[in-house]
Amino acid sequence: MADDSDVIWISDGEEEPLKPAEVAADETVIEDSFLKISGETGKVCDGEASTSTRKASIPKPSEVSIDLPTNSNAEPANSNDDGDCQVIADSPPPYYDPMDYNYNDWPPSPLPNVVSPKAEDVGQNPSGGRKQTSKEPECVILDDSPPHRESSPVKRPPKHVATEEFDNRQPSPDIIAEKWSSKILATTDSPKKKQRRTKDEITEEKSLKEAEKLKRAKEREQKEVARKRAKIEREISASTKSHVEKHLFCHIPQSVFDDHGGVEAAVKAAFIERNLEPQLVVKRGKDSSLITFQRSCIDLFEKSDGDVEKFVYEIQEPFFVYVIDGETLSSTHKTLARSIERVKTELSIPACNMVVTCIGAPKLSSNKLASLNVDLFSSLRVQLKVCGGKEEFAQYLVQLTRGLAKKTEHRKEESAQEIEKGVRTGPELVGDWWDRMLTTIYRLSAAAKRAIVKKIPSPVAGVDWVSDVGVDSAVQELANVVCENDRRIGNAVAIRIIRMLSDMEGDQCVD
């Protein structure tokens, strides 16, 4: 068995029984394997531990607190003069408080390597202890200093930012503590108990909800009615303006196409060319030569509950086209007036317009055609139109359809102009007409016209005045009338006006 004098025992922290004589000596002895040096790292050689007992009781490192004087002249560990010693840096403590330790510095600097003593440094122990054998002595130096903790650099505000502005970017500790305390109080406070409602409160709440529900439903209905009304009004406006041609339909009996060969194809081609094909309606089963026109109208119908509906109806236009051929016109031109009068009587429309259209040239002279046209218009208000062929008849029919479609719009514009301009009824109408008569007189100023109207308020009164005083006296008196600009009307203007008022035939020219 090897001699244990050359071996240094390193305790693993377990306690061993001590002899009574060694208890007092153990209080002043520091086990060489568990030296704790404060400040700088110290050195211990084998000779210093010669008096220690191998089987001494060694407390745990956490229970031993030894303060040694710091040697300012001590040399750093791992130097060349350490002799027979080894340096072992203590590992970090097994537990670090996360609130105190800066995790930015973790992991700590790596442990230093164990330095082995050189062969030439092995020799006599300076403390006079046992001699070392050829086996390398084991001397352990523990670096039990706490891990190095670098202080985090202090944040400084940039040069271009003021100090107060930089400090305001981070909340103060008081603000943070106040927020956390409010959160804790909010979680710890017990919620208040909800009081039970009475029947009256429940009934009132239900009635309010029902009233609100009915109000919203009524508002939705009103919005829907307004939307429908606006849509119908747009359709009404379009039917009289932009889409007016699409609301007038031309009704042609099938007998017209049957009696005149090739007319059907020509008429349909003309309507298709003008995009009016839906407006051409062929009436079958009725033997007639009369072409009629019907207009589709849109109106707004309001119900008793406030709702609105679109009402579409058709009206008969007071315009007709009576179609005959050239041969029929040549043979019946003497009795044509009686035939047209009988047809108009059957229509039961007193104020209607009619055009007698002849397809093909009749065998009549131009004088007879002219006299026939005058007789028909003077007696029956009927016009005569002679079309040379079927293509001309088709174009004429399309023109009539488009003209009748836009007739209503033109009438509205004319009526609006008549209402805006002039005077409609009453005595002022006569004065307005007298003012227009004076405007036709050449070189009559506005001041002279106002003076004449003041002297003679109306042409009827002027005629009576001239009859009473005579022509010469009337001319002289009117010529001496002074205007607003202190100028007389003069004899020339007075003669023109008196001649116009004293003319009995109505053909007096005003020069």
C-alpha cells in the first residue's frame, strides 16, 4: 500500500469524527483544500498545511467565513514564481438572483486553465515540512471571488435632444408604481352586486325597445319609399326627354302591307336603321288603311298607406295617316273629301290631324293636285302627301314617328316661354301690345315711346281721340309733347302714329 504521507486529502464536505485533543487545534487550522481569500487571490504551499489533520472535520463552504488580510504586494496567480501550486478559479455560484444579476453579462468569463508546476520548481518546502517526492505535489488555490459584473453604461441623451425631452421619454418609477397599484386594486376589488329591477322598470325598458324598433322600421320604410319615388321620377323624366322616342309606338294594320307590295320590308328596314324596331307594331286581323300612333306614359300613383307605385298607361295621339295608292287617288279624287270626313267622324276625336299619304304618283295634273290639297285643308284640316315610292313612304313614316315623339317636349318649352314673356290677360295686355306696336316705328327713342304711351295709353283710346279732335289737331298736339330729355316728339313721328291710328282698311304702311 502506498504511503499516504505523499498524498494530500481534499475533503468532499463530509464531516468526520475528531479526537478530543484535536478539536482545539482545529479551530486555528484552515484546511488547505478549502481556503477562501478575500480581495486578491492568495497562494498556499504544501508546507503550510503540514499541521492540519487529514481526517479533520471540515464545514461546508457556505458555513465557513474567513477573512484574511489582503496582501497588496502579493503577486497575481498563475505567475512563474508560484512554485509547486495549482490555480483553480472558482466556478460561478450555483444560484443567482435574477433580480440582482445582469443577464446581459452572462455567461461569465471562462475559467482559467489549471497551471501545472514546472519540474525544476519541485524541491524543499520553505515552511520546513515534509520533503516532496518525485510525485508532483498537489496544492489547490481557490478563487472564490464573485463573478465579474460589468456595470451597464449610463444612457446619455443625444446632443441634439434636450435633457428634459430625453427624460420624459421614460416613465418615472412613481408612475410605474401607481399603474401597478391601480391594476392590483382593480383585480382585488370585489364587483358590486347588481340590483334587481322592478316590474315597472322592465316594462318601461320593453316599451322603449319596441318604440325604438318601430321607429327604425318606419325610417326604413320612408327611405324605401323615397328611393322608389326617385326611381319613378327619373323614369318619368326620361320618358319625356332622352327616351321620348322609345315611348311612342306606330300601329300599322297588316292590310296596308298586303295591299301595297314591298312596303312591309321597306318600313321595317327604315325602323331598324333608326333603332326604332320596338316602336313598330303591326296590327293583325283588322282591315283598315288608317295608321295610328299611341304614346306610353308613366305616372306616379300614391297609395293610402304612403307607398308609391309606377302607373303605365297609353294614350291615343290625335294624329292619323290615311294610306291610299296612286290609282285610287286618280279615280276617287272628286269624292275623297266625303270619304275622309266619314273616317274622321268614326274616330270620335274632334280636334285631330290627318295626312292622306299616296304611295305612287297619281295620274292627275299638278293643278288638280294643288286644288285638291287646298280643298282638303280648308274644309277638313287634312293634308295631302304624295310619295313617289315605297322607300320614300317608309322614310316619311319614320320622320312622322320621331316628330310626334318630340312634339310634347316642344309644347312644354313653348308654353314656358309664353308664360315667362309678356302679359297674359287684363288691361295690361293691351298696353303691352301698344308698346310693341310703337317699337316697330323707325328712329323712335325709348324716351319718346314712354311719352307717347303716357299721352295715348292704348291704340283703342288713340283711335277715339283722333276721331274726336280730328287728324290735323291730333298731329299738332302729339308733335308738341315733350319727352323726359326735354325734346319734342316732332311732326314726322306724330304723322306716322296718327296715320296708323286713323287707317280704316288696316293696310297703312309705317315708314
